[in-house]
Amino acid sequence: MVIKETLEIEGLLINLERKRIKNMYLRILPDATIRLSAPERISEDYIRDYILSNLDWIKDTQAKMLKNPPKPKLMYKTGETHYIWGEEYTIQLISNDTVKKPYYDAEESVIYLPVRKRSTVKEREKALMELYRAEMNRNIDYFLSKCVSIVGKEPSEIKFRNMKNWGNCRKDKRITLNIKLAKKPPICTEYVLIHELCHLIEFNHSPRFKALMDQFCPNWREIKKLLNSDDY
């Protein structure tokens, strides 16, 4: 049996849950609320002393969570904000027999996703990823021409995938790029492509590789931070 109650200690609201356990467990939830699980018969004075002994940790953790609140889970629904080449767009779901592929209107800043009326989150996400893949395919000649002229090396093949890392290069000179680069500013795709092309010269991340990056993309460290930020 779980007995729930709320305590106020030093101005902090503690969500207390008394359970059949031997030790106390203190957690700060993503919304910065405080939850304490404690043995059923432990005294309130003991709980107060326990909270006071962890007061600095509680306040520091709360401050960090409130400064960087977790982003809501993406639902890929009408009205939700997404990005194409670093520009902000609003999703509009459409369901008809005419439109078969996702597209976007740059003037209206709207992404149109054709899905069935009772579509799932995965189906809507898949439609957006299809748009990102199309954008990468449509623009790769421009990126490749620019970056190959900088590095002086050319891949044997370019592929696109929805993957965890932004790009990879194989020893047979095949380069794979993440389709989600299409939501980042174009300079991010240039950085990733230069990075992979440099692997055609140096197939590791040695000091020589970093020297090549410094030569061909002097501000690569700043671009890398932009690429890995949550701004897009």
C-alpha cells in the first residue's frame, strides 16, 4: 500500500510516498517537482532532516531543470513547428486522394504532410522524413560540387539514411549522410560532407585529420556546435 502526502520544508513542496521499503529515495522529476519515497513508519522529523541535508543538491538540480526544461515529445501534428534548411515551418496535415507526397510552401512557411485521417505518430514522422530525404536528393549536387572543390576528393557514391550519426565514410569511398541534415542550416551539411571527404585522405580522427578540417573548414568547431544544438 502506498500512502501519499505533501510536506512543505524550507519553502519546498515534497511529494511524499510512504511504502513498504527499507530506505529513502529522493528524485527530482523533469518538471522540477520533488518526490521522496520513504518507509511507512519513518518519522516526519527524520524526513525533514533528510531533506535539509540534501537541500543544496535539490535547489541546484531544480534550477538546472527549470533553466533547460525538457522539450515536449514530437507528435508531427498540425500546428507543430519543424525546420527545413534552418528555416521554421508549421506542419499542416492533409488527407485526400490528390496529394501523395509531402511538400512545403516556402512563402507561407508551411509543411504539408499527406497522411490518412487517423494516422499514427510514426506514420506522420515517416512522411516528414520522406520530405527530408527528397530535399537531400534535390540539393546534393550543389553540396557535392562545392565540397569536392574544397577538399579535392570525390566519393564513389553518396547515400542517405535516417540514422543516429550525421554521416559516415567507408574505405570503398562510399559516403552516407543523415537525411535529417535537411532540417539544419545548409552550412551544417557542408561541414559534414567536408568531414567525410577528409576521411578519404585520413581515415581516422588523428591530429592530421583535424589539421585537414582546419584547412578546409576553419570554423568547423562552431558549425559542429550548431549542428548538435537543439535549435533546429
